[in-house]
Amino acid sequence: FSAHKVASMGAGPLYMRLQRLLEDAISSGILKEGEALPTERDIAELTDLSRVTVRRAVDDLVRQGRLIRRHGSGTFVAPTVSRVEQSLSLLTSFTEDMARRGLSSRSEWLERMVAAPSPDEMMVLGLSMGDTVARLERLRIADDVPMAIERASIIGSFLPDPASVTDSLYDALGKRSARPCRATQRISARNVDEREASLLQVIPGEAALYIERVSYLPNGRVIEFTRSVYRGDAYDFVAELKIPE
Ligand code: 16G
């Protein structure tokens, strides 16, 4: 980084030129995926720009998902998302899907509690007043890339202790002989709101897929009602089509 380089980045406000310089450094591999950015103070010194200008350029790139700010440890080049192809005819779990692709998966817990069911949950899960639901909201992450926000509601009697779910929900249900064997899924288009954008590290308003899954036990009982927001830039949903009989 240098004042000369910033000046060479064409016209426009200084923060935009610095932004272009940073984007170039990322796309040309000078700054690599996961690598730490010099501190804002160092960039300001090297480029003769004010801290305010540097911050503005970095803030924009964080908002666009090109950089990630980790509190206490600095700013890093965001890992690039490679699109994931997801079959629409198989009932699998996120953990299994990612493992099959050789990706590691983890989750950040946003909510994990037992609650009284909402009217929606009562209707879909067939619950009455006095019944409970286990609510598990997670940010699902594959190889450090946030992929989806999933809010699962499970009939409380099948999962009395939601804290027992550490990694895979379907594994936890399997251990209680309550793993679903069939599901219906509805997919629609949606633009992410501020909260979703900051969790998924995309720009607010970015395209996403809103997915509702209702899944069933072998005896036909509904067990799961999950509402998710999947990143539009990370998923291709694929189905096999047949001629109607
Ligand atoms: C999938 C499912 C979700 C399910 C989760 C369990 C969608 C679109 N997908 O992500 O309903 O709760 O797998 O994953 O809803 P886990 O066993 O890894 O926790």
C-alpha cells in the first residue's frame, strides 16, 4: 500500500480508490483468503489517508462480505464461497451434507430453549395449549463460511433437553429413535434483513432462499418444523424430473 498506489486507482472519492486497491489486492492474491489485513492505522500511514477514510473503505468491504472483522483480533480476507449443490429428493442433515463434500461443519447457537408453542408451531406440529416445543436456532457454518440460518422447532416431548443437541440435530433425534424419515419442503425467494445479513456476512437486501421444512416420523407424526434462510450465492437446489404418468 502506498499513496502513489491509491492515486493510481482512478477517479472518485479517496475511500473508493482505497477500496478498489484492496479489492485488487484480494483478487490478485496479494492478500489471501483468511489473511489478516494490516491495521487501519498502518494502512493510513502507508497511504497518507486519514483513519476515517481507511475505516470507511474497510467498513464497506466488511458490509459486502469481502472482509471479516473479528472482535479483538483484527480484519481478515473473507473465505470465498463455492456453491454447493443440494439434492431436493434426499432427506439429509446439514452435518451429513457438508461431510459428504469434505467440508467441516459447525454451528453458532442463536437460541436453544424449551418454549410454549407459537400459533404457527401449534398448527404445523399439531400441538395444543400446554404442550412444549424445543426451539433451536443456529447459524450453520461450512469451513468457516456462514451458509444458512436455521430455526428448528421440534415437538418438546421428543426433545425434552435441547441442550443435548451439540452438533447434529438429526443425530440427537436418531438417538431418541425420532429421526424423521420423510419431509416436505417449500422454497421461496427472499431478501435478507439487517440481522440475517450480518450473520450470513452478506449485504443487507441480498438474495436468499427461504426454506420451510416439515418432517415426519415413520408413523406419520410431524416432528420438525424448520424455517431457514439459505445464502442465495451459496446454494443450487437440484431436483430430478420425470414425465408425469
Ligand atoms: C438440514 C435441514 C434442517 C434440519 C437440519 C439438521 C433445511 C433446508 N434443512 O439443514 O431442516 O434441521 O438439516 O441438521 O431445513 P443437523 O443434523 O446437522 O443439525
